[in-house]
Amino acid sequence: MTESSDITSPNEVPGDKSSRKNTELEKLRRLLFDQQKQIVQLQERLDNPEIHIQDVERVLPEAIKLRASRDDEEMAKALELDIEKGIRTSIKKNPKAIADTLFPIMGPAIRKAVTTTLHSMIQSFNQILDHTFTIKGIKWRWEAKTTKRPLAEVVLLHTLIYQVEQIFLIHRKTGLVLQHVTAKEVAVQDPDMVSAMLTAIMDFAKDSFGEEEDESIDALQMGGGRSVWIEQGPHAMLAGVIRGTPPIDIRSTFSEVIDEIHIDYNENLESFEGDTAPFDAVAYQLESCLQFKTKALKARRIPIWLKFVGLVALGILLWSYFSVRDNLRWTNFLERLNREPGIVVSTTEEHSGKYRVFGLRDPLASDPAVIQKEVKLEPDSVVLQLEPYHSLYPKFVFKRIKKILMPPETVTLELKNGILHAQGSALHQWIVEARELVKTIPGIVQYQDDKVINIDQRLKLPETVNLELKNGILHAEGLALHQWIVEAGELAKTIPGVVQLQDDKVIDIDQDVAIAKKKVEEQIVFFRLPGINIVSGQGDALRELLENISKLNYLAQFLDKKVNIDIVGHTDSFGTAEENKDISLRRAQKIFSMLDWHDFKKTNFTAIGVGSKEPIKKENTEQDRLFNRSVTFRVSLSDNLSADKLDLKP
């Protein structure tokens, strides 16, 4: 049986025992709660994305490096989509930044490609131009035509010293063509077939002659003046197909290019497994190897006497050419003038290097200066002295007729055998004037206008109305009776070429007389007590009265009427009948004297006093009595027996 743990040994101190227990309890507490604390911390790390991001941030760069070193292809595929999206987003947001980044790479490449292309074009053009007008040039043109080859190619074959026709970039380990460029107008072989042939030849030479590792074939000679120069690199070789005899400097160019390619694409060459896409950009470097050189033809010295004879012959030829050309143009000019209606050429002469033309010209004929320009004669080389005259050419006669007569659009003219026929409708004034003007026009034997309707007569136009015809609309202006306005509107519809009668500017006399008569009869002149004194403040009313009487007097004469105006005096009911009649008459006479002073010759005034017998208003108020202390007017029209009237009939 074991003893209890709380029994102390004889040598043990009580304080030490208590301390030992506390230590053990602390250890037990740490064992129990530290584990729980760690669990809480781990849970917090999992739940808090910020802490997780910080953990990934610390290991991400090393993880990408480690993954890329293990499986480069799979890592590239995983990042391809995100990188592509990132580039697209960056281009949309700020395309200038991408352009600035790519410029140092693309700029030199583009400039070099453009420069090479332009140089090649200019060189080819210069070669063709140099041999265009020589005997050799003619032979070469014939050769190009018979062999159906481009002229530039034939010229190049005959003048070529050397030309690098093709450049191959071949991977040494696999023998595959990484890139291939050719010069213009060069027949292209299958690059893979050429690469396989070169690889086979080099392997054969190596196996047959036991070449060392660093030894290899650097040139092959073929038929047709072609050779293949090869420049080796650690992982790739450059092979150039050359026509002619190239200088040794070409090999230096090949060497520089293959070195540049290994510097720029060393990693791609080391890990090459068949994908040639990374080497597409190598083309512009390979094109710098496509060089050529042509022969400089020696210029043959021409004797001075032969040059002189040539210059004289050229001068005579040019003089003959321009003389014949000017003579042909002059002959053509005269023929054109003689054919032109309205121009009569009597004589021509040449004096001091200038041509002179004498004759006649109708003002309606074509301008000789225009004809001179059309035949390309110099403006200062011809002097025209053409007197004006009137040609009887029917076209000109008819033009002159229309210009002089200026017929309205409702009249058509026709000239037959010297007889001018007119038909349609026109105003009376034009008809009369046309009959007089036609007598002054040469080429007209007779004028017939019996088929022209006289619009004035058809409408029975009064003297007080004026007509104007524009675009088929007959515009009327003036004064007319109401009956004429109505009838004229209907008659206008029967006139050919007249669409309508516009009479908004015609004053209706009957209507205006009625209006003026009504206004006069509505006028009242008020008087104050006592006697015949006019109430002040009626100046405007009196002026209006005078204007209406004047208008009535003016319009009545067109109706062959005389105006009769009774000036009626009124009084209120105060006073006796005799007194009121006397006062009313005196009031009427006062207005009579005022109107008579204005000398209305066509108006007959009569002063009448009616007293209070004809009140204007019933006298219920003082205001009503004021109305009865007044003068009113009665208007009537009577037949005018005098001869001084205006006739409204045509």
C-alpha cells in the first residue's frame, strides 16, 4: 500500500511543499489552456483573409520561381489568361503607356524595315531607268518579253556582281528552319527541304572526314553561279544562298547577325522543342543580310561635233514640231469660226508672229476667245477685228425676238418663214408694245397675234385698276365696283395660262362708300348751353368727320353719284318749340359753314333744324339731354348730271 502524497517527510520544510504545488498547478494550467489558445489562433488565421493574404504574399514570389523551374509550360498556360486580360485592361485605360513601352523595340525595327524596302525599290528603279534608252536596254526588254520574266529581274541578271537571295536560320540540334527570308523576285524553294539537305551534307562530311566538334562546313558551291555560305553559332546556324561572287565582308555581316540572334534568343534556342513562333521577330535581322551589288556601266564619250549635230537636229525637230502644231491649231481655229453661226470671216493675215482675223460677229454668237482657248491657241497670238452685225440665222433671230419683246410666260412665240406667230394671253399694254417693237427686229416679215387673248378686254378692266402677271397669277391693284371684282374673278379662270386673280389690293368702291356713309351718319357733334357753342374736346371727332366726308366725296364720283348730306340740328325739351327750332337750325348752320369752308365741290350740304321733335335719346338724365343738344348727319346719293366723272368701264 502506497503512502499519500500529502504526507511530508521528516526533512521537508512546509513552505517548500506549498511552492512545489503551485508550480505543478501552473504547468497543468499551461498544458490545458495553451493548446486551446493555439487552436483559437489557428481558427482566427483561417477566418481572417487579411492574415491569409499576408502569408501568401511572403511565399508567392518564391513559389512562382520554384514552379516555373519545374514545369515552365504548365505555369505559362496558367498565367496566360490573366496576363492577357491585364494587358487588355491596361491598353483600354492608358494606351499611351503601352505605346511608350513598345516604342524602343518596335521603332527601330519598323524604321529598318522601311529603309530596306525603299532602298531596294530605288535601286531596282535606278537600274531600269539607267538602261531604258540604251541598246542593251532594248535587248533586255526583248529578252524579258520572250522569257516572260519581269524587266527588273532581267536587268539585275545582266548587271549583277552578287546578290544574297535567301537567308535560312536553322536550329543545329534538330535541323529545323527557325526563320527564312528571301529577296524580291527570287524563286523560293521549300525551306524545310533546303534545311534537310544542308544538315545531311554536313552530317555526311562530318562522318566521312572525321571533323572535330568545333569544325564544320562553311561554304557550298552549286551550279548556276550560286553558293551557300554558312555561319555557325552555339545553337543555330545561318545559311545564305548567294548568286555571283560576294565579298568576304558578307561573312562578317552573317557572323554579326547570328551573334545578335544568340544574344537576344539564347534561352529560346536552348529550350527549343519545335515551336518557331518566338523567332518571327528575327526576320528583320535576317533581312539585313539580303545585300547585292551591280556593275557600274562605263559611260561612252560622245564626240563634240556629234553633240553639236544632235543639238541642232533636236532644235530643228522641236521647231518643226511646234510650227506644225501651231499651224494645225490655227487651221482648226479658222474652221471652227467659219462653222460658227453668226460669225463671218472675211480675211486673215499673219503679221509679226501674230494672226489677224477680220469679219463680222453677231452679239449672240459664240465668243471667239472661248473657241481660241478650246483649240489651245495662245491668247496673245490672235488679234480679232470683228464688226457687230445682226445675223438672220433663225436661232439668233428668235433669241433677239425674245430678248426685245420679253413675252410673259402665258405667251408662246414661233418663227416660221419670217412670220412670227404669237398665241396665249397677255395684258393689253404688252400686246400694244409688241406690235410696235416687232417692226424694229430684222428677219421678221410679218407678225400675227390674233391668237393672243387680251386680258384687259376679257376682264373688262376699268381705268382705275392695274394688272400685273407673275408666274400665272394675275395681280390686280386699284379701285373697282363690287360687281366687277366678282365677275373678274370668274372670268380670270377662263384665260389660258392664268391660274387665279389676286385682288386683295383692289378697293371695293361700293363697300367703301357704304362704310364711309355709315361713319358720317354715326357722327354726333355736341353743343353746350346756352346757344350754339360746341362742347370742347371734339377735335378728333370733327377731323374724322371731315376725312369720312372727303372719302365719300371721292368714291361717289366713281359711281357717277353726287353726295347729299343733311346737317340736322337738335335741342333738348326745355324751351318753346319755336325757340328750340331756331336754336337747332343755328347749330346746323354753324356746322354747315364749317364744312362749306372746306370746299367739298361734289357734296351738297343742307342745314335743317328739327328742335326737340327728333330726340336722339329719351331725356331720363342730364346725359340724355346732352345727347339731344347736338347735330347729326343724314347721307344720300343721287345721280350726277354733270359730265365731270371718272369712267369705270374699259
